[in-house]
Amino acid sequence: MKYEAVVGLEIHVQLNTATKLFCDCPNRPGDEPNRNTCPICLWLPGAFPKLSQEALEKATLACLALNCTIQPESAFDQKVYYYPDLPKGFQLSQHHKPLSRNGWVDVIGEDGKMKRLRIHHIHMEEDVAKLVHETEGKIPISLVDFNRAGTPLIEIVSEPDMRSPHDAMEYVKTLRSQLRYTGAAECSMEQGTLRVDANISLRPKGTDELNTKIEVKNMNSIRNVGDAIAYEIVRQTECLERGEPIVLHTRLWDPEKRVTTAMREKFAGPCIPDPSVAKITVTDTWLKKMVDALPEMPGRKMERFSKEYNLTPEEALSMSQERDISEFFEDVVKENLPPRKVASWITTHLLPALKDRNQTIRETGLTPKRFAVLLAMLEKDEINANAGKEVLSQLLSGDQSAEEIVKKGHFRQISDTSELEAIIDQIVSEHASDVVDYRNGNLKVMGFLMGLAMKASQGKGNPKILKEILTKRLG
């Protein structure tokens, strides 16, 4: 029997607010353990939570960015369960009345066609504390860090619309890009500010039934999401073919062994309306303010870049996926530079350099103006592409201008015709037999002689002018 995968994702996103969700403690989970705490986030009896306005605004922007409908009224519940990272015995979450419902994102499917993946709802909730497992001597111990307790989260619950690891990975990529555009979240899986749980089940291909699902946790990269789902599809298929029932439970992804392992039974505690946090009532005036605050989103920006700057679909996609890159691109183009050349240099040179350094453009200190000066020098043939790469590397490493780097490194290109003619004449006279070969139809000789010319000019000769002169000499 052929089976079809049914996959849904539950994604927790940490909002980058200044304070926690219900108190004024700093929202900095990475600080020294248990420094950012108070009676509210320590959940001491009698402490009274107060909802953060900033968290509500950023959560709303995130919902709008994912095409969700904001609910006129939402409210918090006590989600009851017992675990050391939640000593009060319940988590404040929006179970019965979430902030928004019925969203969607569009992704490119494996067949190359656009595919719409639906979002069931998005709700707000507080994060729990962090358990740290260590060994003291020979004794294993567990510690609790409350810095993370009470930090604001949104949980994005998809519909079970995904049918493959590809769908899930594209969904996470698109969702991450949309959320980063709003400025509401950093969405780093590596740093834990975006955490993905996958629910995977199988059904006979061609049917619409929903069968017992398995939840998989502990995936800290988009690649791990895809690999974990792919493994679980194979594992469940083998179970069904052996006649073994699929039992509802939670599993962990082991990225080293590349397998999922059983973690615990699936537990769902009761959710009771919380009396201490006021209901959220959204007015039309306030909602319009939030809609107006939403930036131009990646899809619309991609369309505009294609039309306004005549970029190819691939170039427009690359320049619009991340907000900081799109803004950097437009700021550089404003310096009267060809858009496609700007896009090309950002894609092929700047972005790979940033990836190697594990930095964003902002973190390097490279301004659009400094980058534009480099591209202007390339456009005027003052330096060649190889020199441009070296200048870019130095721009990313210090605060010197492109002009200073070019002058200090003697990178300026030789465009003086008489000087280049002398180089070509000497090469042609020293390689007369190669010239004969070229004239007899061996066109590869052109590349060989050009290489000699560039070497003779110490890599500084203007290749366009050199080629024009060499073509004339070869007749």
C-alpha cells in the first residue's frame, strides 16, 4: 500500500521585546542565570501579572504578516501541567480564545508551482524556565534558570497541509522571512528564538482521513526539520508494513545519529480561563494603526523590484527575502548605480562573505555609501573584479574607505592605452607561433595570451582594453 504523509507544524517564536510578557524584567534569557527575575516571573503567590503592550503590538504585527485575522476578543488561560521548569503548575497561554485565526503563507512546491499552506491560529503565551542538566562530581544534577521564564512567545499552529519535508522546510523559511520583516522577532533556530515541533502521520494515498500522529521535537535548523520528518515518514511506513500500530507520543530528533527516539507519552492537561489577566479587546482604530505599521512584505517587494529595477525573478527573490538586505540594496541603487550590478555583487560576493563571518550587514558596519563607492569604481573600470573582491574583504574588516584601500593596496587598474599596447606588442612578438595558431583557427590561444597580458600587468591591466588591443594585433 502506498502512503501519504500528513504534516503540521507548531512553531514557537520569541518576540524581541525589551521586557517580559507580564512584568518589567529584561527580556534577555542569555544573561547570568536568575538575574532577570521578580515575584511575577518567579510565580510567587500574590504576584499580579500585567500584559506588556509592546508584546501585544509585536504579536499582532506577526499575525498580520502571516495573513491572519485578528480576533475582536482574545484571552489567556491557565494551561495546567507539572514540570520543574514550571513550578506554579500552569502556563499562561491563549487556548480557548487565541489572538488570531485563519492565516496562510505561499511557498514553492516540489513541482515548482505555488502552494498555499494554511495557518489554523496564532496565540500568545509565556515561556517557561530553562532546565540545565550538569554533573557535580559523579552526581547528575538539574538546575533551573528563570531568566527565560515569562518571556513573550507566539505559537503558530499550522493546518496539516504539508505532504513532504520540502513543504515543511519552505514553510519555515517563508514564515521566518515574513516575521523578520516586521521587526517583531529574530527567528534564530540556532539561538532558540524560533523552535519547531512537527506532527507527522501517514494515511493511504488518495484518502482524506487523519490518523494517529507523532510529535517530533529538538530540531535546531531548517535542515534538521526536513531530515527529522523524512526519517519519521520512513519509520512509520515500516511500522505500518509490519502491522504495528502507531501510538501517540513525543519523540526527539538526534542530529548526530540522524534518528528520532521516544521521549514521553503525549500529555494534554486542562486549560482553565485565567482570572488575573484582562481580556484583550481589539478596536478598529487600534487595528488600523497596526496594519499601517506593517512594512512592505517580501512578496510585494519582490514584484516591485522586478518591475522597478528590471531584476530577474531570481535576483528579485534574493534581494527581497530579508528586510535588511532589501533596504541595503535600495540604498545602494540610489547612488545612481545599475540595479542588476548591485544585486549581482550583493548575491555573489557580499552575502557569501557575511555567511563566512556569521554576521549581518549591520554587524559589519558596512554602509550602503561605502559599498556604493566600491561598485562605482568597478563601473568606471578604475579597478577590476579581482581587486574589487579584495577591497570588499577589507571594507568588511575595518573602517577605511574604498578609495583608501585602493590607494594603499595599489589596486587601481591600468587603462592607459599606450602602456597596455606595449605589453601586448611584447607578448605577440615573444609568442609568434601562438599567433600563427590563432590565425589558423585555434581560438583558445586568445585566452592563453590574455592570461600572459594580465600577468605582465601584475593583474592591473584593464581586461576590456587589453582584449580590444590583442584582437586588433591578432588580426
